[in-house]
Amino acid sequence: MSWSVSDLPSLTGTTAVVTGANSGIGWWTALELARHGADVTLACRSVEKAEAAAARMRGQLDDRAGTLHVARLDLGSLDSVREFAEGWQGPLGLLVNNAGVMTPPRYQETSDGFELQFGTNHLGHFALTGRLLPSLLAAPASRVVTVSSIAHHGGRGSLLEGNPREHYRPSPAYSNAKLANLLFAFELQRRASLAGAGLTSTAAHPGVCVTNLVSSEQGLGSIPGVRQLWPYVGRVLLPSARAGAEPTLYAATEATPGSYSGPQSMRESRGKVGPAKAQPLARDESLAGKLWSLSEDLTDVRYDWEFHASA
């Protein structure tokens, strides 16, 4: 496949939300969506950082671009997720579940008491998508993209335990959260199809590239020296965040329902976009159903497909 950002279609008239859009893959995703005409909301924990990111984007856009908006969204707080969704008005054509936390060296919890990676990467996006479902179903054709990782290959069925404190190890916990992302994306497509809804769910991963996931103060950036050194070391060793955003952009526009996209070279760490490999558990419908039910119970969010039937 020779797809690139230059193949993006016109997105004029599309309203989009990108979580974690103030830096890295999210920043480039939001920029290119806006460049091609979408009206994009940068949904971020820090409004100040999001405003600065939007200002940088506007400096690269011309008069044909869509508009940029900023809204506060902390995926580690179910109250924040609810407030964001309640403040949303009108149909939503595209939701990019991009934000995430990677391998904090010590166990941390969200404000609701969930392990930080499981609570932010999976439960926060599960709740957000569910609360925005009426707006997604109100669009003529909507799409949800969930960003996973090649690290999902290390995920296990133990993800249903939610990465408990007594067994916490940074990398396995991250792998479980990323496996949960894939299980959610595939199950969302199954449920949308069963409901006859015009919603497409896809997943993507960026390979290995330079992003703020490593230097974030919530992750490895809490280790002295990592935040300072990573931007310089990463640029020398790895592809850019701009390249890492291509699978997400492809998943947001061209990829088929229920698909998983990623780089094709060097064990999917970099290269042109194409079909990504999902480990067997990611396609386990029984595990997906259990995770869905657990997620409903933990977040108190149920997906109301009846909105589609009555619309």
C-alpha cells in the first residue's frame, strides 16, 4: 500500500475530536484533519497547552482549513469525561481516541481509583465514546478511531483485573491497557453492526516514534533525566511523530470497518501504512464481551443504540 497524508480526502463539513492533541501523534493528527477541512476540537488535560498547540497549528494552515477549538478533557477523571460530553453540541463525525499514558515506573491511580494506564487509556476512552454516542449516531456517517500499540502483543487475559497494585509492573500493565484498546475497538464495530448503526470503528498503532509518551511526567518522564534527554535521543533513533500519525489518519478516513492499521516495516515499527497484526486475544469475542461488561460497571456508562433506532 502506498497511502500517505497527501491521499487524505476533503473533510469539509466533518466535526472531529482528537484526545491528547496538544503534542506528538495527536498534534499531527489534529493538524492534518484541519488542513483537509475538518473542524477539530483538541481535547486535552491542560487547556493552556492545548491553546498553545492550536496556535502553532494555525500558523501552518491556510484559509481553506477547518476551524480549531480547545476543550478540557482529563481521561483520568470520569467526572471530566462526563462534563466534556455534556458540553458537546451537535453531531460528531469523527472521534480519535489517541491520548494515553505509558509505563509509569510506580503504581499510580486515576482520580476514580483505577490503575492509571487501564483507567486513562481504556476506561476513559470507553466512557467518552459511550457518552458521545448520541452525537456520533446523529452524524450521517461517523467514525471512531482507537490508538493501540505493538505493545498490545504482550497483553494477557489478566487485563480484566485492571492492573492491580499488588501485581503492578509497568510494561505488562501498559500492554494490557493497549490490548484493551483493541478489544474495545473491535467490539464497538461488532455492536454497531448488530445495531444497524452508521458508525465505523477502526484501530491503529504508530509503530515506534518520537512522542511525549516517553517524557510525560505521568510515565517514564517521572524518572530523573528522561524528560530532558528523550527529545534529543528520540529524534536521532526513531521516526517522527508526524510519520507515526499516518496510520491514525488512514484509520480515520480510508480504513475498512473493524480494521487495524500500522506501519509495515521492521516488525511494524516504521514504514508505509497497511494492515497491522493483532494478537489472537485481541479477536477473542468472549474476552471482549467480558471487558465491555466490566467497563460498563466500572464507569457506569451504557451504550444507547436506541438513539439510532429512533432518530
